[in-house]
Amino acid sequence: MIKEFFVKQAVKYGAKNLPKDQQAMLAAAVEKNPALFAKIAKEIEALKKQGKPEMYASLDVMKKYQKELQELFKK
């Protein structure tokens, strides 16, 4: 319960520049599979520690999990 609240708040903060409908879609995807998003975040951090810029690290990891992400964002 508490963990879900903090996850929702983190998504809300991280997506504050997105339109409201996209914020809701992202929050729903994170609620469906929080473990996937935790794994993605860890892999991005590992690549950043190796010296890769955050944007490129994010793109590489998102490509790796593209199929899983597409499934989560289907309506």
C-alpha cells in the first residue's frame, strides 16, 4: 500500500511535463508491472555508472524491453 503510493508519486513527478492522459497511461503501466520498471531503472543506472550518457543508456535499455513495454501500453 505505502510502496504503491510512493511509486505513483514518483511517476507523477517524473512525468509532470506530459499531458494528463499520458501521465495516467504511464502510471497504469507502472502499476501493472512495477518489477519491469525497477529492472529498467537498475540497468540504466548501471550503464550510467559505466560512463554512458543517460539518454543513450535509457534508449538502449528501452530497446531491450521494447516488446514488454508495448504489451503494457496496449489498451
